[in-house]
Amino acid sequence: MLFDSYDPLKNERLQILDEKGSIVNKELEPKITKKELLSLYETMVLGRVADIKALQYQRQGRMLTYAPNRGQEATQLGAAAALEPQDWVSPAFRELNLMLYRGVTLEQLYLYWYGNEWGSHFDEGVKVLPVNIIIGSQINHAAGLAYASKILKKNEVALATIGDGGTSHGEFYEGLNFAASYDAPLVVVIQNNQYAISTPRKKATKAKTLAQKAVAFGVPGIQVDGNDILAMYVATKTAVDYARSGKGPVLIEAVTYRMGPHTTSDDPSIYRSKDEEEIWAKRDPLIRFKKYLMDKKYLTEAKAQKIEDEKTAYVTETFKKVENEGANVELEDIFKYTYEEMTPQLKEQYETHKKFLEEGGK
């Protein structure tokens, strides 16, 4: 059993693909088809380009506050690829790549960060919950989905993501404890990107690893190289199969790095060094995955450039559409999506503001 081979209490970490893109654990290299590997790579490139562009758009005053993903692509895509179509995803707010791979469109994601709530209205059949800003509550949502799956015998696993700082919030413990108590099919991926805004991981908890927190719930926990897409796939696939079999939740700690700011309101130069950033830049998941695919003769420099050019053009056109149409919001839409039906207070606020605008907004 994979979980027995990597003891989180001893800080043992699963890695299959090293920083140079070489296989270091041949026995665990997953049998992923060429088509799926290239699909993952294309999504990773799309996510990277969309992320860089979003930061630029925000700096130009054309988008609201945005939470960058750069550096965390392998963590998200390795986990996403391990799910089955019927499974659910309960994200936090830094899961652009995961959401893209699971069927959320870039237009919808950009629309959300543009400030239009219709961006949270995903296509029929996309089993992804909306972006969740309230830290930790996504674990409870996922625990509820997992428990419902068990009761209704739907054979669905719920995967939730959370940051390292989020593991200090009560909802993290409450959701996992509930799911563990009822053997609900839940998998939680901690994106340990080393910082909860400006608080470094080492100051947030005295635990040697975040994966060892699984011990308190009586469930398996494993620490993984989060910049290794193959290791993330193997760990998540094992966890998903375990949870689906009725044995209960699994906790995965993905050790990765947020290469950009926490959000566009943040300046990471205040609390971390350039030397640290350069060390992690050498562990870039995109460079690592590209090298792996080139070694397998699945990718060439020319093809990689073509993919990047196509994704760049697509991102530019997508944002142009969002910018042209995103501001077209009905007043009622601002009030009606907090609850299934507007409360009396919300109705009063809506009518008051509607009258205010009708009278000239003065």
C-alpha cells in the first residue's frame, strides 16, 4: 500500500519525477496515455499563460483582485487527472488549473475575477463548486458531498483543496473529522505553498509535516512533491480508489511553492528573499513536465512553442470578450445569489438601491 511506504511522521515524501524531469522511481511511474499527458500539458500551459495575463490585467485596472496560481500547476492537475467523471471538486480560491481541467471554462473564471457573479454559473454536468473565498469551509462542503454520496450510493468521491494556512482553521478539522467518523469518500489536498499570505509554514504549526495531521483523524496521510505531476497523480489516484472503496478519507500534503504574490494586493518581497524564489524557480513544475514529455518524444520545442502561442491568443481573445460583456450585469443579480431566495433584508436593499438609481443616483 502506497500510504504505508511514506510515513508523514518521518517527513518521507513521494517523488517520481525529479527537478530535472527524470524518473527517479520507475516502479511508480503511472501508465498515463500520450493523449492524456499532452492534454495535461496543454492545460498547464493555458493555466500559466492565463495566470500571468490575469496579473497584468489587474495591474492595468482591468480586473479585480486575483489570486495567482503560478508554481502550483502540477499539484492541481495531477490531482484532477486522478478523478473520475462523476467525482466532485470543492475548491478554495487558487485552483484555476484544477477547475479548467474539470470543465470550468476560462471565460467563466475570468468573469468571476472580473467581478461578475455569473462566472460562478458553470455548465451543466460540471461537478465543481464555485470559487470559495471563506477559508476552510470548502472542507465541510466536500465532507457533505462525500457523505451524501455514501448515503445515496452514488459512487462519487469529493476532492477538496486547501492551503497550508487553511489547516489552522477549525473547518479543516471539523470537515475531516466528520468524514472520518462516517468513512465518507473524501480526499483533501493541502497545497502547501510555504506561505499563508506572509506567514511562513514553519511559524503556522509545530507539526513536522501537514500530512501527519491525518493521524488525529485516524486516516491515511501522505506528503508528496507537489511540483511533480506524476507523483500527485499516483498519490491522488491511490487516495481516490481508497476512499471510493468505503474505507474513508485520505489527506495529501502537496509540497509546492507560490511563485507569485498571495493575491494582487500582496507584495511578497516584504517577507521572502530573492534567493528563496530562485531556488524554487529551478523546481518549476512546467519546466519539469515539459522535459519529461520531450524525453518520451511526445513533445518538441516547436510543438511546445505552437501550444504556447495558441494558448496566448486564446487567453487574449477570452479576456477581450469578458471585458466587452462582463460589465453587463442586472442590478438584481448583485443581490439574488447569496441565498436560494432573497431574504427580506436583501429585497429591501435591492428595492432601495433600485429606487436610488431610478432617481438619478444622487
